[in-house]
Amino acid sequence: MNDLWPYIAALLPTLGLLYLFYLVMKHIMEGDRRERIAHAQWEAQQDSLRKAHPDRTSE
């Protein structure tokens, strides 16, 4: 078992960075998903406003 600890100690920083990378990517993807939902809702709202007031032109 004493021979195994140096290998574990060598892999821990890599595993830690892998975990941090996973967390960052997870939050990026979640933020992107939320942004796409918000943008779709905004576009739907703008379309409904255009349909309600067709005489107004958006600039």
C-alpha cells in the first residue's frame, strides 16, 4: 500500500482540475440553456406585440 500513495498523490491534482472543469462546463451549459429560453420568450413576446399592433414598425 505504501507504493500506491505516490501514484495517488500524482493523480489528485489532475482529478481536481478535471472536477473543476466539469463544474465550469456544467454551469456554462446551464447558463446557455437559460439564455436560449429567455431569448425565445423575448422573441415570442415581440412577435405577439407585432401581431397586436401591425401598424407600428420596429426600428
